[in-house]
Amino acid sequence: ARFDNDGKLAVAIGNFANEMSSFYVARPGEGLFSDDAIVSGVGAPSRRALTFGVFFFDADLDGRLDLLAANGHVEPEIQRVQASQSYAQPGQLFWNCGPACARRYVLVGDVGNLAAPRVGRGAAYADIDGDGDLDVAITQTGRRAVLLRNDQTTRHHWVRVKLTSDSANTNAVGAVVTATTSGQRQVRVVNAARSYLSQVELPLTFGLGDAAQVDELTVRWPSGSEQTWGTLEADHMIVLREGDSQPHHAQSP
């Protein structure tokens, strides 16, 4: 994911208990990744957890990608061997506080029901209730899956983008979408899979913060063609069809 809106690519990987999660950041022009788990702020808080599902998403619609981890051990009686460990573990949300912070990611303390201990495995997001923010589903081993509704109080704006094409790739998987607002660029990619044994929704969500519109939106389609649209009003689901210059409003999700 382009986690910092300056084009840098990052890959987050959940690891075993007593091993911090990995946060690999691409070095431009070098073709290499370095593990910035500690300097990013993700490392130390994730050390004790055994993480399966992990993904980037804009939890508070401020335009910066946050990070969610679904945790849970593989040994039901692990606490009898390691007192610091437990089979069911709380999920974690790392808030992206931007470049002004000493650490890019800060562990959020009050995360509601996400903090309930679970034997977490798969994790995915979608706008289940159609209000523009992203809700979270977590599967468990031997227990019911849970759906956590995201109820925003920030009043941040958003634009959701659904791509479609008349080609065999009807959902435009692999398309790269760039939204520009007040000179700030956000880049998203339509992916068929995300996280451990999971798939997130295909529509893309762009958090706009206090901005009331997207100034420009560009789609690089899997076919290689590229299209650009001008001003798009906030708080709408926009449907874009390859080759069609007219954006269409739709109901979210």
C-alpha cells in the first residue's frame, strides 16, 4: 500500500508471538525493501501478539492509511507454558498520524469491541452499512466470525469509487486509482485478495478529511488505458466505466 501518500510502497506482515510484525518499505530507485517496523511505530506494540490478518485501510477517513491486525495464538493452552501469552488475543488498530509525528503509526488505545480477546484469523473490510466508512469482519478458529461496525464521529468526508469494464476483467482488478485533493495525492489499487485467507471489497474508499470534493481522479486501467475525471463531490459512491467519460452516482455499498 502507498501508506504515506508520497508514493512509497509498504508491505505489512504479521508474525508469530514474541516476534514483532514486519513493516517493509520500498527504497525508491533501489529495488529493495527495508524493515521499518520499529521506526514506523508498529514494531514494539505488536511484539507479543500472534498476528494473522493484517491490512491497510483509512479507518477515520482522514486520507491516511491506518493498519489493523487480527490476533490469536495457535495453541489453546499456551498460557500454561508462557504466562505472558493467551490463546484469544485482542485486535489492534494502528493510527497513521502523519509525517509530523515521531512515529508514523500509533497504537490506538480505545478501539471498542476490536479489543475483545479473539482467536483471530482472517480479516477484511467493507462498507457494510453504506455510510461511507469501512467496517471490519474478523474470522476465528472454532468460534463465530464477528462484524465490527465503524461509526465515525469525525464528520470527515469521503469518496468511494467502483470500477467496471466491458472486458473480461469486469471488476478492473489491478487498476491503479489516484485521487488528488488540495494538492495531496492518494493512490489505491483494486486487489482481488488482501490479508490472511481474506478478500476485502473491490470498491475503493478515499478519505478526504475536511475537503468537500476530489479535485481530480485518474484511473490506469488493467488494459493500459488511462482516464482522468475532474471535480467529484464528496460523500458519494462513484461508478466509473472504462471508456465512459461520465461518472455515475450509485448507492454505497
